[in-house]
Amino acid sequence: MNHSPQFNFDNSFARSLEGFFKPCKAEPATAPKLLQFNHALAKELGLDPIALDSEAGLAIFSGNTTPEGSEPLAQAYAGHQFGGFSPQLGDGRALLLGEVIDTQQRRRDIQLKGSGRTPFSRGGDGLAAIGPVLREYLIGEGMYALGVPTTRALAAVSTGKHVYREIALPGAILTRIAASHIRVGTFQYAGARGDILKVRELADYAIQRHYPDTADAENPYLAFFAAVADSQATLVARWMNIGFIHGVMNTDNMTISGETIDYGPCAFMDRYSSSTVFSSIDQYGRYAYTKQPEILTWNLARLAETLIPHVDTNKERAIELLTEMIECIQPLYESYWLAGMRSKLGLSTEDILDQELINDLLKLMEAGQADFTLVFRRLSQALRGDSNSVRNLFKEPEAFDSWEVRWQKRLEQEDVVAETTAQAMDKVNPIYIPRNHKVEEALAAATNQDMAPFTKLLDIVSHPFDEVTGNEAYADPAPATNRPYQTFCGT
Ligand code: AMP
Ligand code: MG
């Protein structure tokens, strides 16, 4: 039987936040085709995967049919882009179809990305090419499998239309799922207009949706700020723990929920270099790997500015309170980072010298041009009696030996059987990440209508910790000739 897809939309954003969006319809897709569909996520959302993996589903994911209960809209936001402020950005090529309550009672946004022009498109065409759509699908799902908070991909379709970048490319639409699409830039949108009441409305909405406990705090808006800062500090620490570089940490790409959003020129580092930048547009390295924690604080300070009138009627006092919070962000981030790094090294207790131990390893990796992901993964092999597999990743392997002695000594304090520690490490240090050359290979094939490499890679990065015989090529770094890798924002 062919049942039609039901969504049970409950559109709180449309209901509550007049002024933060414009209703808008998707542009028709001429010859839509389903490229990828996420059955497990559909189930988690309380949707019927069989009903959606169909012509009726395709019509929805391509924007050709508006499902019952959907109130499509483009959201307004502002943002600091590479430090410069734009008071009006907004969804220039995305539409929120609506919200559903998932099987775990969480409210989730369903959004089309690449579905045509909106009132916020400015000079843009509102479209997306297949490469960036599948890239967001793949890396987002990979991040999810790595345990990193992230928006997710429900479906990718090709539209049958051409999208003109430097050349004509097949157009595509991503159906994206998010805890919400509220950004630091959404607060800045109302803040920049001096619309204090609107900022308050938005804050009240975000509190109810994401941090309901803060409503009962002595100072709810200050507590809300602290909660966002905590989520984002956790997130950036997770990125740093896995060698992920977002690439465009503009304030419009930073969520209030603490999920990673807007996978554009992002990439995972291969050989460790603290100043790694992949994005071709990030000329000055503003969003380089080690800059990310600093930018975290900078972006949150922009959120704090919008909350001043709500934190205290006395402006000086409000600034004082928010500044105190802002000053806590780096230490907070560092504590999350350190906890993550400890578990990567198999440490479950704390020692005052751990930070030094970790930093010394990173320095050795940088000097030795060692692959970030593989060094951590292969450390567990050292505990199983094979130190060579990790030491050989360093240009001068001897440099690793004295560090290994220190680490093994530190592990003795833990009093845990080596194999137990090794197994715990293999659960936090991935073997498979979306390797840049593999991602490019898969996207190039998909652009030429061959989805097989993409599907295979998606499957592999969806199980990043489970080593599979035969998949060695997916664990290996890019051949040296592929360097330096560069990503482009043409999303
Ligand atoms: P992003 O680089 O994806 O974070 O986008 C920055 C801003 O540019 C957002 O307001 C987007 O909606 C907008 N934008 C990016 N690409 C396009 C496009 N092709 N058409 C219209 N707006 C776009
Ligand atoms: Mg964006």
C-alpha cells in the first residue's frame, strides 16, 4: 500500500516569532531524483521511512509539494562575517518547512536548503550544487557518528536544474534537521535594530526551547547566556579533540542550541598543523584550527551584547555580569578540551601534568608532520605491544619514544589492564573520518551521476570507530601529492 507521508508539524517558530521570518515557497524542481535518504533518522523523527522513500517523499524533499501542516518560511538573521557586521543576512536559499516532535520528545526543525530564492537572497540564486549538498550530508552524518552535536541530513535530492557557479553544475537540495536554526546572528538581527522587545521575545523562545531550566534562575537571561556558552564550549572542544576545522565560524553560523551548523569549507586536518586553514576565502587564517576557541569567545561576546538590557536595568551592572561570564568561557572550554584529550590518551583520572603531556604530544606531531587521527588511533596499539605503528607516523620516530615512556608511566597510575584501556581508547579515537581526498572523490563521482563512492564513504564514516578489513584505504591520509588541500565556499 502506498501511504502518504505525514509530518504532524507543530510550528512554534512561525507562531511565536513574528518579525523573524518571511513566509516563502520553494521554487519547483524540474526533474527531481532522490540521491540519498536517511531511514534511521526518519524513524527517530517519528516519520514513516517507507512512505517518505517514495515519489511522494521526493516531491516534498524537492520542494515541489508542501506537506500538510507545513508553513514554509525563510528566517531572518544578521551576522559578523570574518569580523564585519551585516545587519541582514537570513535564509537566502533555505526554507523551514516546520517543526516536529521526535520519538524522544525533542523538537526538531525540518529545513530545505537549496530550494530557490527567498526574500533574503540578495544577489544569490537561492540554489545549491550537488557537491556542497552531499558534502554537508556526509560530514554532518560523520560528525553525528563521532558523537559531536550537529544538524543532520534527512535527504538529498537532485533537482534536474543547473546551478551556475564557475561552471554549470547539477542542482540539489538538502533536507536538514536541526534542534533549531536560531543563531547568534538571529539575536544580532533584532539587537542591531535596537528592538529590545524582540530580543526578549527571541530569548524567551530560545529559553523555552533549548534551556528551560534557566527560566527559573535568579537572572534567567544571564543563566541563558551561560547555558549557550557551555554548549558552545563543549562543541568547540569536541571539534578540537577530533581535528575538525569548521572554516566559517561567523556569528550567523553559530547555533544557540550548540549544534554544528552550515558545513561549507570545513574539513578534518590530516597531518597535524596548529595553524591549518582549508578555506580559500579565509586569507588571514581567522578561523584556523587553533583560533577556533578564541573565536568561540568572540562570537559569544556578540551574543552577550544583545542581552545587556535584559540582564540588568543598570547597564553597567549588566556589562559587569556578562563580562564575568565571558571570562569563564576559555577556562570552561579548556576543561572540556582537557577531559576529551585525557580520554583520547586512555586516562580516566586527573593529574596536574596531563595538560603538558598532551601539549608535548601535539608539538611532536607538528614537528613530525604526523597524521592527527592516526596518531591517536594507533596509540592503543602501543598498549597492545606494537609501538611501531604509531611511532612510524612521525618523521623522526625517535622523538616519539621518550614521550611514550612518559605516557606509559602516567598510565601506570591508572591501575587498569592495558587491553581495557586500549579498548576504551578505540571507542573515542576514530579510525575513519571523512578524509578530504575521499570526500572529493565521492563528490566528483556523484556530480557525474555515480553515487556508489558516496554511499560507501557514508557507510564507513557512519561507523568511525569500527575497524573493517578491506577498508584500509579509507583510514589512510591523502597521498602527499594532494597537498595542500583547499576548500571553497561555493556552497
Ligand atoms: P553561508 O556561507 O552558507 O553561511 O551563507 C551566508 C549567507 O549567504 C546566508 O545568508 C545565506 O543564506 C546566503 N547565501 C549563500 N549562498 C546563497 C545563494 N546561492 N543564494 C542566496 N543566498 C545565499
Ligand atoms: Mg550560514
